[in-house]
Amino acid sequence: MNRKKVTRHNILQALYDREINGIKTRMNCIKSTYQVINPNCTILNVEKPPCFLRRFTPDGRHLLAFSQDKLYIEVYAYLGCSMAAKLLKNYEENCIGQDNNDDVARKRIFESLFQLKHRILVTVEGEQFKRKFCLFTENSSHVVLGSVGPYRRSINMSEYDDVFTSNEAMTPNRLFPLANYTLHFINIKKGTVSQHLHFKHDKIYLSHNNGVYLLKDILTILSVQHQTIHVYKLIQNRFHLLRKIGRFCFENDLAVISSVHTDIIAEDYIPSKETITNGLKNKLMMFLYKRAERRSEIARTQYPLMRFYEYYDEIVTLRIWKMELLDVDNMIIRYASKDVVAGKILEPSRQGLSYFMIYNMTTATVLNVFNSTYSDFIRGYEYYYNNFRNPYLNPDGFMPRSPSNNIYSRDWLNARLSGILVAKNQRLRVLPIATQSISCSPYLDTSLYCYNKNCVSTTERPQLVGENPIRFNSRESGTPSFDLYTSVSKNRPTRRMVEFIFHPTDPFAISVQLGNLDVNFHIRKVYLPE
């Protein structure tokens, strides 16, 4: 039996191959560099300013943080891992901070790596930042943040038309409360607020970037309460409203309809009392009807049309749940039942219908509609996974890793699923994918390292982690490469929720324990010559 040849990696050889490009592709040369340069040292319980660390900019030059009162945004300039080399040169162990002798490193490591650049008062009165929402522009010069303020439960008659703007509007309840939202467009380099976008008495899912999507210069915001998609275009560092998709699909739809139905522009007209179907829902139903009619003609049977009429009443009650941009013209819109949209049912596959609609917002046409168990749609999602997410923010030279182009990610995904129906529901449950939710750190690339994905998530979501360090093994040789220590407890073992913030290119990561907000730094320790 021929034994697999294992290449011996060292820093000099990796840097030399990357410089001359060797016989490998540029991507493979860069990847081989990250196999020998990794975060091999952990500093526990780092002392930091009183703030919540959030995320690195896509270019890795700045770190964003929220103040403890959630009113200010703090921008820290990232100085690089090499700035801590002199501070850590006297420590031989790979886990620093377990005893009192390590106080110097814990107290000075933050100021060695970061420098406060801006502290900006952003939020309006009565609102606080939504910490799990953060979107960057492609050039990393601006960031979109969101703040939320409470809205009273009782609705005055004067505000009724503002809350129920169409017959598709949701009914507020205890599980579906309304709030006042503000999106802030901030210039990171200048430390100024460029623009505010206000959405009063609304419901927008900001957590983990679910209800807002930013792709190139197009910003889309899904108002779940009003069942409206707001589309903005970035022009000269300001967002300008292009269109609203929901009750109408074109800007002149109201003028066209009012030329026939003059009562629609009357002062006492109530949009929530309309009996006609709104524009976007009408396009969905027309597409489903014409497809059923076409299939009936081909099969020479009325069964497809009968199925459409059977589910007609259920289709009428569907509401927009999520959306995402596929490109600057096309988007995918997910429809689900009212109970799912209102949060009464967490799993849409357990309650009624669920449709994915591919919609071109420029021409206002429906390209296709799929249900939640359509095999061809699932196959397309598996093979073209990168088209369903935003890979444009990956550093230069990195290929987006996903189940569509990474055999190890595909094997891990298949191992989690059992049964055809369960696999279909689980694969499409994440659609639409939230924008900028995937970490582009090379140390999470499963073609380079093998690690426990139940402890470290590529979506930057908190995971349950035990006391044992998280080990990263080399995918090529199978030997341990480095460990990430999240805590060292002398008492009985405990499991904590830990969130990782990886730098996009450098061998540096931050782990934050959500319980006590302890912060650990995972950094590349360089052994300086005497």
C-alpha cells in the first residue's frame, strides 16, 4: 500500500512559494502559508475598555465595538499581531493568564493591539443599539448599524393607518411587538454619521442581519409588519430610495390604478380595508396559477389546477418572512404562514405551505417559485451555494468555502442529516441566508484544518463550549496545529456560550463568553531573537 506523501511545511518555504508563486496556484500558495502561521497562544481574561467587541471590518484594519450603554460606537485601529511580540516574548507557555504572574500581559495586550480612533454618538433618544446587527460596504469605509426603541402596545386611532398600511399588514401581539427602528450609516474613516433611516411602528428582524441585506450599492430592508421591501441605492455616500415592493411593484402603480379606481386616492380611503390582493402577492398567485394551467395542458389532466384551487385559501394568507439579494436585480423572497412570521411557530415545515420566490425587482417579474421540498431547488442550492450568500467580502486570493466547493464541508453537512424529508427541510431552513454572516477567516477553512464545528461556528454565532481547549488539526497531516483555550477553571467543569470574532486575514481571534463577558485573545506568538 502506497503511503500518502505529506509535505513538510515551514515558514520560509511557505513565504518563498507565495513570493514566486511556485508551481501552485495563487490560492494554494496563500493557503499553505496559513498552515504554518496560526494563533498558537491564548491570553485569558484580557482587560479591555468597558465596551462590547463586535466585529472586524472586511479589510481587517478596524475593530468595531459598542459602548456599555449602547449609545456610542467605538472604532479601534488594529495595529497587527507583531505589536504584541515584545510583550509576550518572556512567556513560554501557550496559555497565558492562569495565575497572577500573567497580569502584565492581560492588562497591556489590548492597548498593544488596538488604538481608539473614534467614539461616535449615534443613537437617537430612547433607542439602543442592536448588537447583533452590523453591515459593511465593500470598501470597508462605511458601516450600517441599527438601533431599536420601544413602541407602546396600545394603538391610537390616529396611528391606525400608519400601522396597517395595507391589507397584508401583520397584527401586533405579545410575540410580535412593534418597535421604532433607525438604521445609521457611519463613515468609519472620518468618524461621522452620514445618514439616518427611520422606520416607525414597524417590525424588522435585525438580529444576525436577517431583515436587512447589503449587496454592492443596493440596500434592501424587509418591513415584516407592513409586508414591504424598501430598496435603496448608495450614491455619493448616501442611500436614496429606489422603490417599495409590496402593495405596489412599480413607482407609477398608484397613478395607473387611481386612473381607473378614483376612490383609492380619496382622503378617507383606508388601505387596510382593500379587498384586492396587493401587487407582489398577486404576482406570486398568477405565477402559480399559470404554471398549474400549463402543466394541466401538457399532462391533459385537471389535477395540477385542482391542487392549486385546493391550496388557494392557504396561499392567500401567506406572508413575507425573509428575503435576500442574489444580485443587484434579483432577490429570493420566502413566504410562510402568519403563525410562522409572527413567531408563534418556529419551524415553518411543521405548519402549512412555504414558498421561495425568485423575483426580479427591476422588471417586476417572477422568475420561478419553489416549495420547501422541491428537489431541483435543493440540488441547485447545494451545487451553487455561494450564489445564495455574499462572497464578495472575502479577502483577495481566497475562494469562498462552502458545501458546493469543499468536500469536507459537504461531508459534515451530510453526516448531520438523516432521512430524505429531514434533509430537505434542514438544508432549506437556513434560506434565505443573512448577508455578511459567514466568517472569511482562513483558519475556519475545513480544507486546511479539522476542528469541532459544534464549538466554533463560521456564522459567528455563539456556541456551547466546555473546559477543554478547541483543537485544530492539520487536514493534510492529521497532526495538532494549535489550540484555542476559552477558559481554565479550577472548579468543576462548566459549559459556556462562547462567541468567536476572527480576523479576516491575520492569525488572530477573539473569544467572548456571553455569561460573564470575559474576553480571550488568540494570537500568533513570535519568538524574538535575543
